[in-house]
Amino acid sequence: MEETVGARAGVGRRRFVGALGALGALGAGAWGAVGPVAGPGRDRAWARSGPRRLHPLFLGTYTSQPGGGSGIGLAGYDPDTGALTATGVIPGVADPSYLALAPDGRTLYAVDEQEAGAVTAVALPGDGRAPVVLGSRPTGGAGPCHLSVHPGGRWLLSANYLSGSVAVHPIDAGSGALGPRTDLVVHDAPPPGPGQSGPHAHQVVTAPDGRYVLAVDLGNDTVYTYRLDPRAGKLAQVAAAALRPGAGPRHLTFHPSGRYAYLANEVDNTVVVCGYDPGSGRVVPGEPQSTGTGPGVSYPAQILVTRDGRFAFLANRGHNSLTRYAVTAGGGRLRLLDTVPVGGDFPRQIAFSPDQRWLFAANQKSGSVTVFAVDDRTGALVRVGEPFAAPVAVCALPR
């Protein structure tokens, strides 16, 4: 049966339940009452968060869900304690389920994860002024679920989950606004994996040295490597790496050396260490490894690696945990250390603060964000405070 946006929600978009159930009554107003909203008072509301020395945290959600947000959520975190404070909402962005910042931090980009997919640019002026939605552009596909900015800051890359394609949009150097799409590449080969109805592009990222773009496709168990034409914004495929049938690769992250990448497989509940050749862009998958979550469905979501390359962390949605690995052999191996309860339901996405002192987990079904202190010596995770309420939290992006 063909998958729809609603069917995809069977794993990722059901109405949240749990200890923060009262949040459903707050619904879209959970952020808006404490921060900027449309109208003359918006700049003043945004400015109120300034004196508290909070660092910004942007929150992705689903606006089309019951109890969801009304746009991109705004919060601030205390860099000394990790504590979160709600500061408002950026309205006018539909289903912003994944977020990314421009390299200079002046523009925020969001997917609009809908049947007619789009990407939206938001200017972040600073100096106490409110964010400004610059406009949206269609991705040419359905259900975009991931996006990233090319390191040069000139191109936005997005992955259309439901239609299995990758889109490229130019970024205006002055304003950060998006231009018309320059390319759309559909993953029409190889055939879909077991139980899949077609390709499902789940992530698109650029290798650390900026030479190649990699797209992870859950539907056909493949990681594609492209070369991006920096003038025309066109993608040319140069390699493809096949995972074992039914793996369901979802999210890839690189070791700081640029010689290895770690791949979270959503469907078969494994992690794979991949060799990476910066010269050719080729990805060579190794043997599947345990997530430490035991039998059953765990839906691994996202994997992170510390900047010193010593530890990796994996979010497990079904198990509601974070797995901690020691990275050994110069990046070539992962050694399972432990799993830590995430303190929420269905951790869809995890992110480090820029200094990597804090790890934020966005818990979709409980509508919450949990904060962990990261021990830079052992990689141990210690939860900080109580979960922070955020409607259908599917992405937490600190700046």
C-alpha cells in the first residue's frame, strides 16, 4: 500500500501521550503566550529574553497534528545549567519538523513536511529584534523530513521522504532567502527493500571536507554520493552504497577524521560503522552492530559523535533511551557502553549545544525536551532537571 504523510506518522507523527498530557490542553498556545506573536508587540516580546543571558534553542513540531505547535518554537537555555525557558514562537511555518542554521547563524531553515513539500527561510536579525519569515519554496516532492546547508552557505539541500528525492535551492548571499529549486534527484534505483513501497530519502548532508553530498534512503537501503556543481546547483551521482536488505538506513554522521561515518538503521535496529573515502566519496558499510536495546522494535533515530571523536550517542525511539558508545581504532569501531533512559517518549532527534556541554533530546510523543549534561572525560550522560514541555517536539536545535 502506498505510504502517505499520515501513514508515515504511524512511526513518527501520532498524537503524543504521557506524563505531559496536560500540554494537549495548551495546544498551539503553549509557546505563543510567552513570546513573540504577530503584531506590533512582537519585537518587544522577543527582546524580553535578552537580559537573561539565554542561548537560543529552536524547536520543530507538527502544526497539522492535534495538540501540535503553531510554528517554530522558541526557547532559551542557560549555558551554565542547561535549564530551558520558553520565549515564543515563529508563526506562519507549516509542519516544521526539521530545522537547520546557516553557517553564519543569521538564517534558520525549516522543512514543511506536508504532501506538497516546501522549505522555509527565517531571518534571525538579533539585537532584540524578532525573527522574520522570508518565504517558502516547493521542494518538488512529498513529505520533506530533513535539510542541511552546504558548508559554503550558498545551497540548501532537502530530502523528500515520501517521494524519495533530494532537492537543491540557492540561498541569497545577502538576505538568506531561498531561490527557485535548481535540481531534484529521484532515487529510482535500486528497487525498494523488504516491506517498502518505494524510495524514502531520509537525510542529505555534506561530507566534512565539502567535496561530496550524501543522501541516506531508508526505502531502498542505499546511501548515495553526489557531487554538487557549485555554480549551477546540480547534483551528479558518483557512487552508491548498499546496506543489507531491510536495514532501513535513517541517519548518518561523520567521525571528525572524515574517514568514517556512523549509520543508524531504523528498521532492523542496528548501527553500522562505514568507511569513507574522501577522494572518491565512496561509503563502505561494515557489519551491523547492536543498539543495546534488546529484542523488539526500537526505531533508532539519530546518532551523534563528539567533536573529539571519543564518544557516540544514539537515540532509540521505541526503547526511549540513548545509547552511549566509545569510539575506538581511530574512529573505525564502536564499543557499546550503556543505554540511558531518555526521560520522555519517542526521542525523535538529539543535538549537542555548540560547546557540547549539553545534549538535548526532542521527545515527540510526550511533547517534551530533556536535557543531559555530557561528561567530556567519560561521555556519561546525566539528566538535568525535569522535561521541558514543547508541543509534539520533533527537533531541538541549539545555537
